[in-house]
Amino acid sequence: MKKIIEETITDIQYISIDQYIEKIKDQTGKPLLKRTVKEWFEKGYIIGARIKENSNEIEIPNDTRAPYTRRNGKNNPYKSVVNGIKNNYEVTANLYGMTNDMFYISIIEPLIKQKLIKRIPVKDQTYVYYRPTPELLTSSENYIKQILKNLHLNLNVNVLCQHI
């Protein structure tokens, strides 16, 4: 059983691909192919997944959710990330074609500052999970849309300034 102390996951259990497929089916209600999970692993879409020691088997942290592969971050990456997290999916830099640093600084950090998402590190690991805040879950849709629109406008201005 996982323990969360001060927003840090301290006890992590790993599961097999087959167990992950069953878990994701429960989350999404859709069947998932083993081949798809392996492709996600190869692309870096599954947070914390690794090759099990002394074998070629992939093992996945039990707390890891399905990646938000339905994203459309080209139009507004903030909206895409928030939709994914709000709907209980994982988001990663690789899903958006970014480095981890670029993803965190340009997308995640502004969303944390706006109190829409929170960062939950995993003790002794190099990865983190992002989860919705109570503010995201309880604020009006119009309020959230306005925040995301403003963030996107700021992102566009910053990108334009870099090219001048």
C-alpha cells in the first residue's frame, strides 16, 4: 500500500505489463494491447517504467496511470496538460516532444503557480507524478479556461521574443 507523506510517495510497488493493462482497462474502460504498452515504454510515455533486473520484462509503478495520448498540445499545451491530469492521465515531456527541463519550466511550473496542478515526487526516484489540485477540481470551467488562455498567450509572446 502506498503512503503519501507531505505530497511524496514513499512506498512504490511495481507491476507487470499484464497487470498494468488490467489496471488501465479499469481506468479507461477500453482494452489495451501489450504491443501498445511496449510502444509507450519505448517512447518514454509511461512514468517510472523500467526493465526488470536480470530479465527483459518491463515493470511499471503501480501508481502510474495511462499516458494522455489523446493530447492536442499544438494549439494550447496548457489546456492539454490540464485536461489530461484532470481526467486521471499521466503527462510527460515525451508526449509533447520536449525535454524534461523545457516541459517543466514552460508548461508545468506555470500550471503549478496557478494552483491548477501539483507535483508529487516519488522518494528515491528520478520521476514525479502530476495531479490535480482542489482548485482545479472545484473552480468554474470559465475561470480555468481564462487562466489557460492567458498562459497560452504568454507562451506565444515568449516564443516570439526568442525569435526576434
